[in-house]
Amino acid sequence: MSHVAILGTGLIGASIGLGLRAAEGTGDIEIVGFDTSRERERAAERRKAIDRRGSSLRDAVQGASLVVISTPVLATREVMEEIASALAVGAIVTDTCSTKAQVMSWAEELLPSSVNFVGSHPMAGKTEFGPAAAEATLFQDARWVIVPSRTASSAAVETIAGLATALGAKPMYMDAAEHDAYAAAISHLPMFAASALFRLVRDSEAWPEMSLLAASGFKDTTRLAGTDELMAHDIAATNREQVIHWLQRLRGALYDIEDMIADPDRSEDLLRYLAQLNIDHIAYHDGQVGRVEIDQKGSGIPMPGMTDMLLGGALSERLRQMTEDSDEDTQTRQRRRFFGRR
């Protein structure tokens, strides 16, 4: 019987256990779990995400062929230190942390050369946390980033790719720095932006009234403010430079929008910006991802026919009207200047 150890039985760890149990050909696998919270352990066991609980980290990994570290990022170093001497020769160790560079460094420093470390990050989750929120299908169709260490065998890398595939995910290979830069933009930035927005509005003296008006738009936009605080803190602590980089770029983007709104003469620029944004977001929402791109070269809004189709002709008509109004305003000013000089 194969022995899999899951260290950390929260949302991700318990979902991995449930997914393994539901996958084909995994009936002979024994899943041993360990968590610093005995309540989470018991909940994971009740949900059959794990078969039994280890009495300690070292006990959980004894004889394990695969060890999955699914703890908050800053706890990962301590876990590696604790299990290092108890790992079986040839064991494969992976993690599910949201940042990778620091984790890869700890693995190289702390884990014995007799084991294979393959970093990973399933790009899936939700704001609910704990084993009660776990789902066997959590990773279905999600990308599962794989970051092999320099010493990991090809068989170990294939094993983690196989784990991802068995759970319904799609393996994607990156190096640690690349992962952290990209994750900062598409995962960490939205979380901190949502947090700032919610904190800003929640701290307003008018919150008692505004909260009554808040509907799905505000709730959807600020959903990630409900992220587990330990995870959010550890992401900031271990990906500081990239998170700050993207927050600064967001600040610049907000200034650009502010400038367009503040200047009445840039009304057409604002409409064009919003129209292009609408088109790009519809394409993304409909699955246009990766290197399939809209050709945005040329004039302000590409593909006017597409614009008309998506927005029912209203945008093009509005732009035409704004252009006519702008031309009329220009002619009026020119006439006034001409006659004023007479």
C-alpha cells in the first residue's frame, strides 16, 4: 500500500485528500494527515479526506512515498526542518504554497539530498477555508504550477504532474521567480486591492447607510478581502517585492482613470478606454487566454464591427456623436476667436 502524507488539513490539503480518494486507481493509497489544529484533523478524518491522523509531523511522514506540505507559507520552513530526518530515501516532497522562491530556497537548504523536492502551486481555492469547505473537484480544470528543484528526478516531476492530473488539474511548468511575478499580478494583487477597497469603504462614517445599498457589485469586487489572514500575511512576507511592484502599477492605472474622469475634454478618451476594456474582458471571460490575443494595433478601438456587435451599435453611435459635438465646439470656438478679433 502506498503511503501519502498530507501536512496541513485545511481547504487545499483536505481537497487533495478528497480528490485522491475519488480518483481512479487510488484505492490502495493510505492517506495520513497531520495538522497543528486537532479540530481540523478530526474534521478532515470525518470527511474521509484522510484515513488516519499522525501523532506528529515525523510520524505522519514515516514511510511515506509522497509528502504534501499544505501549510501557510511561513510555516513551511519549520515543517521541513521537523520532517527532514524522518523522510524515507527516495521520497517525493511537494508543497502547495502561494509563493515559490522562498519555499524552493528552504527546500534546498533543509531537505536531505536523498529525497526529491518538487514545488507546486494549484491555482484554485476560495475564500472559505478549513476542511469543511474542501471539495474533491476543487482543482478541476485549474492550472497546477510545477516548479522542480534542481536535483529532482524526472520521475519525481512526473509524479507531481500525475498528482495534478489525477485531481483534474492541468500541469504548467515554471521557475520560481516567474511564478512569483505572475502570481503577484493575477492572484496577490486582486486580494490586496480588494482588501484596500473594503477597508476604505468600511471605515467611512457613512458605512451604516452604504452597507444597506451594497449589492453584488461591491460584494463580488471585495470578495477576496475575506481571504484567510495567515495566508494573506505570508504571501506579502514572502513575495514582498513583486506585490509592491504590482500595487504601484495599480496606483498608476488608477491615476490614469482619475485623469480621464477629471478632464471633460478627455470624455472621448474615457469612453474609448471603457469600450476596449469591455471587449477585452468579454474575450477573457469567454476563454480567450494564453497567447491568443486581439490585434490592438492601429486606431483607438480595434475592429469597429466587433465593437458594434458586442455593444449593439450604441458605442459607435456615441463616439460619432461625441466627435460631431467636438467638431462643432471647435468650430464655435474658432468663430468666436475670429469675430472677437474684428
